[in-house]
Amino acid sequence: MSAMKLTGYADQFGVNPGKKIKFYVNCDGPSEYKVEIMHMVNGDTNPRGPGLLENLVNADCNSTYKGRKQVIHSGSYGFVNDNKHLQLESFTLQCWIWPTTPKTHPKYWRHGAQGLMTKWSDNKGYGLFINEDGFVELRINGEKISTGAPIRDHAWHFVAATYDAETGEAKLYHEPQIQYALDPDIPSVSKKISNGISHTANVPFCVASYTKAIDSNPLAQSSVPAGIIMAGHYNGKIDNPRLCDRALNRQEIETMKLGAQPGLTERRHSGPTGPLSNCIVGSWDFSSGINTIVGHDKGPYLYDLQIVNCPTRAMTGHNFSGQNFDWKHAPTEYGAIHFHDDDVDDARWGVDFEWSVPEGQNSAFYAAKLTTSDGDEDYIPFWVVPEIGKETAKIAVMVPTISYMAYANEHLANNAGGAELLVYRVPIMQDQNMFLSEHREYGGSIYDTHTDGSGLCLSSRLRPILSIRPKYDHFLMQAPWQYPADLHLICWLETMGYEYDVITDEDVSYDGLARLENYNVIITGSHPEHNTGTQLDALHNYTQQGGRLMYMGADAWYWVHSYHPSYENLGRGVITEMRRCESGIRTWRADPGEYYHQGSGELGGMWRYRGRYLHSVAGTGMSSEGFDISSYYSRTYESNDDRVAWAFDGIEYDEKIGNFGFVGGGAAGTELDIVDTMLGSPPHTLVVATSAGRHTEAYLLVMEDFGFNQQGLDGTQHPRVRSDIAFHETPNGGACFAFSSIAYCGSLPWNNCDNNISKLTGNVLDRFMQDGPLPPPPADAYKHRGRADYEPPMNKSSK
Amino acid sequence: MISIPKKGSLERERLIAEHKACIKSMIGVPGCTILRCDTPGDTTNVSGGIHEDIVLNRVLLRMRAAMPANGKGKLVVICTEVDKSWRIGRLAGVRGVPPEFVNDTIYDNEQDPQHDIFVMRLDEMDEEDGYPEHFNEGWKRRNDNWTVT
């Protein structure tokens, strides 16, 4: 149904002047397409605003290119290249499995048999499968043996299959770990299969898939191994797979569950017993190398599996005891990998064009604009970032690229029935949503669940990310969100004539304070929700040494993120990981024991529950969210304090501040932050304006702020459902100004930037960008202040 | 559970009229809710709608909470040309299967289809739901819980 024929991505988010950036394009149909590098200024096409603003850049790659289709081979699996040890005459296959979609809807995008352990293709070879009826199945060439018993989803099962070439006997075992009272027994099944096993050269041994074809078509080159197309991607966990070169009896299979035992003292062999050690072909231990993309083989041949498309690791295994919840402390209980048919780590497309970014190219938002003569169009955004030491401005905009990755290609409008209780209206799907709804191979966002319903906790930037696009209204707000919403800020900076650099979350995460310290002021995006620890460290260090931070949005500094170390060879920040743990706004919830990141090993979830309160970074933190319409602010008496009154020069005390805008129709909306000195806001923080009392029933208090459900949590009732614009000083002449609403930036360009939100923001930026420390506060501002302790109005009135 | 007002009832007509008035006032707002803007297209002051009509409020909640795969499938708005045209579609309820258009009506603003979907849902939804006589096995398998993802 979708008309999108052009999609693409770049090898980098941020590129330095003087360096090259590569672009990868899928042009599905048109014979050619045109490339124009654009300096992006505004991406919102709302007819009440300035419209799309982009400036053509004189780039050496601007040209017309021959179109070619490129596809993503999504779905995770592990494989070992074909070799003589895998070309077995007899065998035993065994593993534990926890399937999540053993039987799929006939219209499901990858309906059909799923491979568990296979060296099978086109009716040749051997393999253990779940067939399309949801039964465990052994395949030997074209012969199929099934238990005839539907396998229970979301439950552990031990499965095994043997084949003895001499006798021709094949045997299949399916043994659920839990048998409920009324579960029928599942006896093993046997069948005579003569003629032995036929092998196809170069068909790899696979875990969680099987080989569909060895294909010379160029589209197969982006598969791994190149030219080998996988199919039958399995959804679910696999634990302790073993492959032996003879048919073991049931007792031997039981012993082989122990696998290779390289840790035994005085050992003389690799197996659990001497005789069994002689027949091990592979004994894989997924509890080893959890932070890698290797499935380690502890057997004698070291046939490590290459893991493709980054499945989820650090997953509890069949033997999880519930005593340790950090995989690093009990690795043997984390021997499972959860594979998904929509995992994607890298589209692996061929390069279509490159841009050699000239020295001296302005640091800004850019995009490669792709068009065809038929009206097809796509944009590939990227940022030109100056090298450290070569900053070109006093102002830096910190582009929230981790948050962009977290929201990358979200499917909520489709999967979640529109999440209508959240957005409080019927969602509107854009062309990008329609394309993604039928192209699951493009992967989802960290807000989605996988196609099997499990939480999606890893997101790659090496794929087309259709949500990071101009002209894209997000279903959550029926307005720009993230990338196009941040362009509202860029539009304002450009219109007002400010000179600025752009830096990304990646840059700050990898370079720390060095990336920030040469700027007088750092400006955030509208929704920098997802952050690494090193990024937060850098921001704290920056403001403590006198840096100024303008926090332009809300719901920031919320989730723990880390970049997966195994993709560093492809560039910085290729895959980001987060886990949704016991609190916070969670579109899915991690299972018990699965809170620690597979890449960094750190505890995931909210920074708040790592003891790092979000309110401590810029003064305010998330209080509530709602996605129907936005509202506006009124000044408080604290705005008249000499410490901050300068921010309101030109704004009357009784003015409605921000009762206009391109996100919800007001500056206070979508997600809202407040001051809370018990949650990290410095005690001297001033609340200068608030939207208290003006939000709709759609706005609800965040769940981490209450312990049990009760009525009265919405915007028409609860006092914490509000946005506070706040200011506080930091040491050495630094300061933070928190605007505390995602919708805020959407009001900046209103009326050609002539409005009171623009005025307030300009007053703050003009002061914050000045050289040297900010003027000190009045002497009487220095005083002791409590966190919870203050003098309530009732006390004052009774004096 | 709140029931869907019967066809031809005065209550139903009242809900439709109030919903329509809210939607008409939202034209021009980059967002939408079922409230009346005092000044059309301006959210500075809003009233009526879900904040003052408890039946409308509850009926809308029941509609919003419906699972995508239940009934005929959930209705959505599909933008067919940015800032120019919109149509109504229906979710497949199966991952990897895109929504399909339900009719040929093309809207020139993004708010009007909200109202038509409301009326279509009034027609399509069971008048009563959620009582013991409506029990099915899905209640035990999470089909009774509105989805987030």
C-alpha cells in the first residue's frame, strides 16, 4: 500500500569537515534518482508555519545516480561455515528452547517452519525445526518426523533428535520442562529413514534459521554469509545447543546436557565423559561472551557461531534460579539467546555515493535529499560536527541521537491499536508508518515489541530510519516529534541569526567533557530522553565548571543506554541498548533477571533507580505526559527574583506565555517536567513559570511518582501534572535553564519567531552565550535551604 | 462497563453532536482532543467534550481500549498526502500486514476523519461488552488487556 520507493541511510550520524560520509540507497523501481545535499532548517510542513526550509549545498556528490533495489535480511541467527565435521552421516541434535511464536497466523509476515539447529536446505541435509503447525520436527533430506504435539509458547522444552545411518533409525524427543496436570505425555517418535543424508556444499550449520538458498543475485550480497539467504528465523530462546556425530541413547543425551567441560581439573578430554567427548562436533555455551556477537563453542573444534543481527543476550536460561539477577554474577544461568525474526544490526547495503565534506563546512543539520522524476522522495539526515578544538561558535546544539535511535522506526500506531488511550484520539499514520507496517525487516524501535511480542531493547543506526525525517508528523502528537521537532529549534536559531555548532549524543558519550568545554552554552533537543552514563557525567562536569545548559524539552536523562561494544569496528554508537525494568514509562517490561545490559553489563532501566536523579542534570524532571493538545505558561512570583528577572525582559507579568505553537497548539505539552528538590533539583532552583492546572484529562502523572493506583492522576486534578520553567545557578558562573516541555520548541518559530517564547529563549541564550562567568547572584541569594524543609504558606500567614 | 448508546437514541445523537462540535473546533490545531476550543484552532481555552460529558468520555475510552484484532479490526486515519489528504483505514491486527482503506472518502483536513470514525465505531461496536456472558478464552490469554506496543 505504501508508495515509498526510496529509502536510505548513512554510515555516520556525525561527520567532521574534511572527512567522507557514505550513503546507501534502496531505489525500488525507478531507474535513477537525484541526490542533493541540503542544509536543513525546518522540517514542519504545517501551513500555519514557515513550511519546509532547506538550502541546497554545493556538494561534490550532487548528481543523478542509477537506482538499484537493496533489501534488509533481518532476523537473527548464528552460523558456522560448512566443513567436513558438519557433513554428518549420523548425528544427535539437542538444545533447550523457549519458543515465543511456535504457531503463527497464516498472514504473519514470516509464517512457516522455524529452524532451531539446521544444516539443511532444499530438502537436503539435517535439522531440528518447529514446523508451521507448531510441532517439533526433525528433517533429514525431504523426510520429516514430528511429535504431533503442539509446543507450548513461552515455556522451556528440551528437544533432541538422533539419526543412526547404519540402522536408518531417526528419533525425536520433545520433553517440556513443566508438565501441567492435564498435559498429555509426549512420547519420543521413531522412523526408519534409508539412503543416508545428502549434503549441499557451502550450506552452513545454523542456529535459529535454515538456509533458504545459495543465491548469486546481488540482493543476496547483504545477507550473511554474503550470497546465502536465510529463512525460517526462529522466535524465542535457545540454550545449550549440542551437536554430536553419532546417535546417542537417551542416557547419553542426558549426560550431554552437561556439554563440553573444559574447566575440569585433570581432564583428559573435552566432553562430559571420555566416550562422549569423542563424538562432540559442537557444544555451544551462550553464557560465554554475552557482550559479543559470538556463540562460543566449548567443544574440541572451537566452531564458534557468528551471531548475525544482534539478538538479545543476557537472557535467563532454562536453569535460572532467581537468586542472581546480574548475568555477570551467575553466567551459567544466562545461557540463552533470544532470537527474533525482525532483529537487524546492519542493513549491509552497498555504497551508492559519498560526500567529501569540505574543510570549513558549516556545522549544522544536513540531509541527502533523494528524489525521482516520478515524485518519490526520501531524506537521509546527518550532522556536520566540528572536531574538538576546531569549534566555530559559542553555542552548541546537542542533537539527541540516542533518543532518535530509541524511537527509530516505531510501529506503535500499527501494533498497539494506535495506543489510543495514550494519545486520546485516533492516530494518524504517515507514509513512513505504512511502509514500516509491511516491511518489518527494517526493524522496530525500543518502544516496540518484536513481532513475537517480546521487548525490543537494541536499535541500530545502520538501517534506514524513517522516523528521522522532515515532513514527518508523529502519531503521538499529530505533529513533529524528535528530529523534525528539533528542527523547530534550528529554524529559530537560524531566523534569529545565532551562530551555532551541532554535536551529537555519540560525540559527548565518547569524548566526554572535551566535547563540551569549549562552548559557552549547550542547547539540548526537545526530547533527550535516552542517555549514556558518560554523557551525563560530561554534562554534570560541564555545568559544574561554569558551563551553561539550556534544556529545551522534557522527559530527559531518563533511561540508561549503552552502545554495544561489538560494533565499534563499524563506527561510534552503531547499536544502542536499553532495558525497561521495574518502573518508568514502559511500553514493554523486561522479564525478571533480564535487567542488565548485554553490551556493557550495567543495570538498565531508569537513571533514577541507579541513584542518578533526572532532576539533577538541568533542574527539572519528568512528571507527566499526555498527547492530545498543549497549553501555556504563566509567570510565578519567583520570575521577579533578581537572579532571573532578566529572562523576562520584554514580557509582561500577566502574559499568557506560549499559548500558540506547532506541537499541540501550545508551548506546554506532550511530556512535562517539574522541579522537585527531593528528586535532585538543586534547593536554590527558581520556578519562573508554570502550566499548572491547564492540562487535559489525557495527561497523567508518571507511575514512578506513586506507589499504587488511585483516582485523581490526570491533568484536570493532580497538581504535579504541570510543566515548570526553571532556573538555577551552578558553580563558577554556570547555570541551567530548563524549559521543561517537549512542545516548547514547537512554539519558537510561531509568527516568524516574533512571540514571547522566542523572547524568553532569546533572553536566556543571549546571557548564557556570553564569554566568562555569568554575573554573580545578589549577596542575599546565598543562604541555607532544605530539600523537603521549607516554610509552608500556612505558617507564614499564622505569624 | 459503559454501554454504547442505541441507534436512534437521543443520547447517541447528543454524543455525535458534541463530538462533531469538538472536532470542528480542533481544525487547525497540530494535535487533537475531544474538547471544544473557545476560539476554533486555538487551545488556549478548551471546555465541554470529554471534560463535561461523562457518557461521551466513557464511550470514547471503551472505543480506544479496543484491541486491534478484535471485532472488525481497529480504524485508523491514514495520511495519503502530507498536509493535504487523509483517508480512513483499518488495522490488520497481524504484524507485518499493513492497514487497508475502508472506503473511498478523502478528507481535506486531519480532524474530520476522527468524527467519522467515532460514528462508524458507534455502529460497529457491540452495545454491551465486558460482562460474564461475554467471557471467552481470550480473557485468560491477555486478550482482555489494551495493548501498548
